[in-house]
Amino acid sequence: MGRLENDRLFHHDEWKRQLRKLLKPIGILGGTFDPVHNGHLRLALEVFEALDLDHVRLTPLYSPGHRGTPMATPELRLEMLRAVEKPPIEVDICEIVRRGTSYTVDTLSELNANWPGRTFCLVMGIDSFQSLPKWHRANELLSMAHIVVASRPGSQKQECSELDELIGNAQASHIQDLHDTSAGRVLFLDIPMLPIASSDLRARCASGRQIRHLVPDAVCQIVESKGLYRE
């Protein structure tokens, strides 16, 4: 490699370092959001504040590769998300537009291409983190983003040799690590989480019970007006 190429790479890396100092990381929270509920929004806001993020992007799956097909169509799930979208929460439709089976590695690749030089924090719960070795091209995730594992205080990570091998010594000890590096760190974040599950909300709708106060009013109106989740 010649001197000119070395200089080019140096200046490119320095540009990215300077950009990180100016721009805060972006949070990515994926899911089926079938339907989106107050627990999702509370998690997004808690992570936004705790990590001092630029904003959090709720990214609805088109078709999950690790669970059954969502009951609501992608269009209806997106409509519910749009109804609650306001800063610091934004909706990212890349997986809906891409269609097919949604893989996080493809989404992170697209985000990095569209937002060059930005840092991304992939937010997930402890259960999703434990299943990480089974994710599509899981070994590539940390090259594209940080991983933030959000859990209730006192939650314990189960021992898993595959998971330990995947994340290695990537665990971050300070939130600032996520701001100072572009990717590759894993941070465990103890935050209060509302005990609400979309599956329970669907069951409540199917049995004719109310979901008001568990979802935003705008989402409740869409569910009721469209007759969603009724048997």
C-alpha cells in the first residue's frame, strides 16, 4: 500500500472519528409491533435518555424468520406505528419496503450505507440476546453496530458457550464507549420495563377485552376501527 493510499485511509478514519464527536448514536429497535404498545414506546424512551442517543428508529419486520407470521398486515402495523411517531421516536420502513424475510444484518448494512459515518445501537431484550447465535449471519452484527441489551434490574444472563464465543470480550463497561467507537461493543442496560406483551394484547382483543391504557389511544382507535385481532 502506497503513501497516498495510507494518507487517504488516515483522513477517512479521522473524518469518521470527528463525525462521531458531533453526532450522537442512533438507536434501532426492531420487532413485529403487532400491535405497538406502551411497553415498546417506554423502552425506546428509556434507552434514548439513558444512552444519550440522537433518536430511536422503530423498525417493523416484514416477515420474521424466527416466529410465526404477524396477524396484522405490514401495512396495518406500519399505520399503527405512524400514529405514534414523534421525536425522539422515528419509524424506519426499510424492512417493509424490502419485503421477504427480515434479517437484522441486512437492515444494519442498509443503514450504514444510507448513513455513512454514523453509529448505531441495536436494542434488544435479554431473550433476544440469548438467541443471538441463531440469528442470520450473527457473526457480522457487531461489525455494523453496538448491541444494547435492555433488561429489568436483577435479570441474569444465562451461560451459553456459543453466545460467549460470538461476543468475545466486546462487553462495554461505560455508556461513553458507545459514543467513542463506531461498533463492536455490547452494553447491558438495566432499565424499568412495562410488563406488556403484544401476544397478550391480541388475546385480550380476541376475547372482547379492552386494551385501552396498554396502547396509545391512536393505536387503540385503529385496532377497534379495523376490527383487528378478533377471532
